[in-house]
Amino acid sequence: MLSSWVWFPSFLIPLVGGLEVQAYATTTSSYVAVVHEVVGVGNDNDMVDKDETNGLGIEIEDSSPTTSFPQVLLPLLGIYHLFCHLCLQGGYHYFSDNLCGSSECGNHNKRHFIISWGGEQARMLEDGELLTLSLDKLSGSGFESKKELLFGKIDMQIKLIPGNSAGTVTTYYLSSEGEHRDEIDLEFLGNSSGNPYTLHTNVYTQGKGDREQQFFLWFDPTQDFHTYSILWNPKCIIFYVDNIPIRVFRNTEKLGVPFPKDQPMRIYSSVWNADDWATQGGRVKTNWTLGPFTASYRNFSIDGCIWSYRTRTSSCNSTDFSTKPMLKMELDRRNRERMQRVRREHMVYDYCRDKWRFPQGPGPECRVNN
């Protein structure tokens, strides 16, 4: 029976006849190999043992030509393999039910993420299309991406913890590792029933943060899924809610402000207890009798430059930086106006205006980021 995730060409299925084909692909040296899972381009961070792959991150079950696959079709599969290989070289590093290069390629959360902590508190449901993170008095939970990026745009639909979520924090962010890490944060601070969620944003460069801006969301984020996005390219970082920009952090290295451009970052998300500060400065505590507290994730998408620690290179080349829209994108006039409206009506805290925390005045980046 042909599985729905198989990237075998559908136009060839009638030619195969009654054969029970799980999945067939090619390697660089032979047109015959049985493939049972496609997991992305191989590098040192892959979840698959390199000795069991063909170098493209395709796990090989048996590379000996023992199948009864019709020989006449092998050249066609070779052409199809070449097509997918070109897709990989073009920056599409994940496969799913769709042909590689599709706008929906790699829609399965399980293709992109692993559960990093929390055990059974984190679950992948609906064949990996839905991911949930839960928090109770014993533990929170989290997941992280299998790959790292050096620039990209990521989108995730999230439904936040409903009801009285005071004391809880749901996060979705990019981060490198180490004391001098770079980090781009979206954090959702829970609140008591009837009060709005606070969307907390921050940008760390070389280990320094303290660049918080906060917003009250203008809808109930617990009733349905909403899309939260981060665009990160050499020019700027832009935060979006339902495709509306709410914040921009521009590259102001010329003013002496470091910008995250050298450290690859992984995608993280978690649900955890922070009732010492999250809700009204820690005055409202988590009500554990209402737990477990659960947030849901779906429809992740990515357009990015995948980093390989094995080769110390990015999947994006110099040409990409002048041709790929994601790597050149900045806010146009219309989106600047949309952002300013959101900031006027919904921003509740801006570090650039906090004279108590920063009596010496705001950082130089504040002159161009507001």
C-alpha cells in the first residue's frame, strides 16, 4: 500500500500495477534503494545515523538491488531524483506529502521538531500535524527544531492556554547557544480570566537583552489558532501577528549596536511556570487546581537558510542574498503604517521609553526602530 507521505511520482503509480511499493528513491551510485523515511538534508545535527543514509539525509533500509521494481521505470525515477536533488540545492530541505519545493513542503511538525523536555506533557497528534505542550505542578514541556537557521522566516499557528492562565508563559523563539548567545523572543504571558494576554518580545545580541516591548493582543488568542511569525535577515528582524507587523529591530551596527548575523539559531517553544514575574509582576500566582495548562501548535512553515555544522556553511549562497525576497525584505510604507497603528493602540511597554530602568537614555537603536 502506498503511504500518503511517499514522494514517489503519482503519475507512475498506474504503471506499477499491483506491486506493493512503500517508497523507492535513488542514490548517487545506484537507481535502486528502498527508502522508508525522508528526514531532511544530512548534517551533524540530524536524528539519523550517517552510516545509514545516502548523504542526503534519506535513511536507507536496504541498498541491494533485490526489489521487484520494474526496471523500465528506473530511468524515470532517476530523473525524479535529480529534480528533488536540485530542490535541495535550492534551499528546500524538508519533505512532506507535497513535492519538494511546494509552498507547503514540510508541513509535518514531526519532520521539523523533537520533544526536548517534559516527557508525556508534550504530544504530537494527528500524524504530527498538531503539537501540544502542557504544564502542571510537576513539569512544563518544550520542543525544539532539528535544524538550525542562519536567517529565515518562520510561521507557526498557536492556540494559547484558555481560561485562567495566570502565572504561565508560552514561548516561541529563536536562540543560539552559549553565554554570548543571540535570541529573538516571542513570549505569551498568561493572565486571569477576562484579562488580555500580554505578548512579550525581546532581542538578545551577543548575550545582551533588555530590549523588551510588550503588547496586549487585540483578540482572544485562546479561542482559535493565530499565526505568529519572525522574519530574520541581515537587514532587520520583524515580528508579526496574523501577518501584521508589530515590531522591527533594524541592523544598526553602524551605530555600534551588535546585530545577530553570525550565530545560527534553533527554534524553541515551551510552556512553563513563571508566576514569580509573568502576571502583574508576580502578584497573581498560578492556580494549579485549573491545570493542566495546554497550548497547541500547527501549520509550521519555514523559508530559511539551513546551517550545517559539518561543513560550517549555510544553504544560502551569495546569489540568494540578492535574489531571495526573504533575505532582502524590509517594511514597505503600507506595513510601516500598519505597524505604527498597532503600536499606538496596543503596545503597553517599550524599553526605549523607560527612563526608570535606563536613566542614561535609550540605546542608539531606539532612534531608528520606532
